[in-house]
Amino acid sequence: MASSAFAPPSSSLISHKHDFGLSPAKCKRSHSRRIVSVMAPQQTQRTPASTGSVKTAMTLTEKILARASEKPALMPGENVWVNVDILMTHDVCGPGSIGIFKREFGQNAKVWDREKVVIIPDHYIFTADERANRNVDILRDFCKEQDIKYFYDITDLSNFKVNPDYKGVCHVALAQEGHCRPGEVLLGTDSHTCTAGAFGQFATGIGNTDAGFVLGAGKILLKVPPTLRFVLDGEMPDYLLAKDLILQIIGEISVSGATYKAMEFVGSTVEGLNMEERMTLCNMVVEAGGKNGVVPPDSTTYKYLEGKTSLSYEPVYSDQTARFLSEYRFDVSKLEPLVAKPHSPDNRALARECKDVKIDRVYIGSCTGGKTEDFLAAAKVFLASGKKVKVPTFLVPATQKVWMDIYTMEVPGSGGKTCSQIFEEAGCDTPASPSCGACLGGPRDTYARMNEPKVCVSTTNRNFPGRMGHKEGQIYLASPYTAAASALTGYVTDPREFLH
Ligand code: SF4
């Protein structure tokens, strides 16, 4: 399928539009959040051209699925068999998926493609929990048996650095290791697999049963989602990060506002985001129920991919007349730093209006907020303040590469200091071994797990009861700027208090 390189302007086939960003929601309004109703997709007829060339206008997501299902055109709602480019699994869901694969395909069956299966232990790694350790052993045995090419193993838990293959959090590792490529289909047994949509690919989470099938067949039956388009324009204020943008969007459309829909992010602000920030944007689409998130690939994408993959890829873009179910417009220059209050990612509030929330700790980590750019952002706030943190501040790099960056990359404007030096001067905990850490609680001995009912500002993506451990813990989701600012005061704090 030919690709067309253009950024979509407003479509004549948009079912309806919404404009946001002029009056951001305030803390006291967060309980009566604005919910946007989404109409069912208009079923306009699409007929493939008899010449064989595709003339039916499609969105980026529809084009990827059409190519992967070897069809000239697709419509939202169609069920199609899709060829999978990458299947990722980890230590939580891998053993179950492997069990289903062996039960259905046979004990001696081989995976459909040993180079397209990526297995990443990352969730429950640095723990004495025997069942968690056993899960990694099961992955190792399977990868050896199947000669899996991409297995990022860890054998020595006492020092992650002596495990050269070990990476860390799967979604960040997938990108860093070059498994995310425009135009492809990437599935994973993890709901935040949608992160990889930042590369202009179709990426979504699947369950163990589907993964067991994909391991044997390399295909999956998928329903084509309709696409919601989010146009983010305007100059990004230097106190905002992508986390604020996605919290704004989820607060606007609610945790069910994009259920089984593609969320396509476009506009001048999105074009100005680096890859890690685009990953943050796509990472949280599942918190709005989204099937996948996607950012049209551009020179930023291609530059990031340089040297990371030797495989060719073919990007696709939404056609000018593609039909979007809804379009949402945001003037980013008018937005303010946000948090999502307990216990839902759409419980949006302005950080500056939550000063009354005293906190016990801050957590900077995860696939959402534990990337290099996230730590650079936190360091920027600590550097600007010159002060020490007032609550325990836990730092969990997503991957081994992020850990290395923290210790080697100089923070701009610091006179040559690294993030690690700035964190130490600010009194933060020493950066921990890379993994999912306490993002989802984990075994009781997990570093920084909330074993007591604490109040935490966290750069992670979910704040449901019990998510980071104790079921009565309270989690305020925030950007790394807001998390660092809150660490410095001991209450939820707008980062402008330090950045200006
Ligand atoms: S860091 Fe958290 S959200 Fe991300 S994959 Fe790990 S547990 Fe899931």
C-alpha cells in the first residue's frame, strides 16, 4: 500500500468537534467532570477501487490494519485477521500465554517466528518471592527451547548491572531496542502496549489466550476501531509535559470516553514533542478505554529509530478525507499543570488548587514517567529550587539505559551535573534497579511499595485503590515536574513555584 505523507487538516467527515483548553478544569470541579458523548460511527460506504489501488480514504490506524490483513480497505467495526509483526510478553502474563500455546498447539509446537517474539522480564524482578522468580525461570526455559532471539534475561538479581541482556520495563525497552516501527502491528500481553503507538504503529494489549494463539499462528482476529482525533495546537508552556496533556484529555473524555477507539494525536504541539513524550501520550490512552493511540511518524520518529533497527518499515498517514468519529481541539498554551486525584485517572484537578493535600512520598518511575526525559525534567525542578525534598522521594528508572543516562547525562544549565548528582543533593533516594517497581504494587518486598496507607504523588499511570500496594493508599498522578515540586514542599504543588 502506498503511503501518503501529509499531516491531516480538519476533515469534512468529522462527526462532531469539541474545543478545549480555554478553561481548564479546577480542583473543586473535578467531581463534576465534563463528559463528552461520542456518537456511533457514520457508516458511509467505502468501495475499493477496481484498479486495485486504494482510493477509499482511511485513517492511519485503518491503513495499518488494512495492510496487515491484506485488504485494500477497511471500515470501523469490521473483523479481520491481522498478521502480527511483534508479540511481546513479560513475566506476569508470559507463563500463562506459554501454557495456552502448548495446550492448543502441542507440547512440541514451535512459535510462528522466533524473531518476532520479544520476551521481557520486568514486573516482579527484584523480589525474594518464589512464585515471581519462578515465572522468570519459565520464560527462560521457553526461550531456550524455542531459540527466541529477543529475550532480555536477568539471572543475577543481586546486581542488575551484571546482566547485560536485562533491560527493564517492557514498553520502554521495546522502543530502545528498535522493536517499535511505523506502520507495523505490535501486540503485547500488557494493557500499556499502546505506548508504541508513538511510533505510528498499531499497538495494543491482548490477553493470555490471544497471545497463546498468536504465538502459534502469528495472526489475531481484530475489530477495526473507529478513530478519535485529538488536535493539540499552541506553544507548550515550559512548565507542562505530555503527562499534563494526557491527563487533560482523559479528564475531558473520562475513563470510558475512548472505549475500543483509536486515539490519533496531531497538531503543532504533538509535532514538537520528542519520542519519549509521545510515548507518555500514547501510554495512557488505555486509561480512557482506548484500543490504541497513535502519533503520525515524522522526522523526530525517524531520527530516534536511526541505528536501532535494520528492518525496513513503511509509515502510513491518515488521508485528508479520512473519517474520524470525533475531533477534539486543545489550545495547549492555555493549559496548566494537572494531577489526577484518587482513585481514577480522569479525576482531574489543577495542581495549584490541591495545595491542601499533604503527601507522604513521591514516586518517579514506570513506563509512563520513568524515562530519561522524565528524570531530566525532575532534575530541572530540583536544580531550579536548590532545596531538599521534604518527603521520601523514590526514583525507579524504567530501564538499564535510563539508569545509565541518570548517571551520565548532564542536565542543561547545571554546570555539568548529572541527574544523579542533582537527585543526591536534593536528598532523593538513590535510583533503584530498573523495573516496574511499585507501579503496580508487586510482592511486599518490592522497592517503594506502599505497604501502609500513604499519600503519594506518582508519575505512573493508574491510581486505583491498591494499585501501588496498600488498598487505602492515595495516589495523585502527575508529571515529573509536578512530582518533583511536590517532593520539595510536602504537598501537591504546581511546578511553576520553582520553574519561574
Ligand atoms: S511500569 Fe507499571 S504500567 Fe508500566 S508496564 Fe510496568 S506495571 Fe505496567
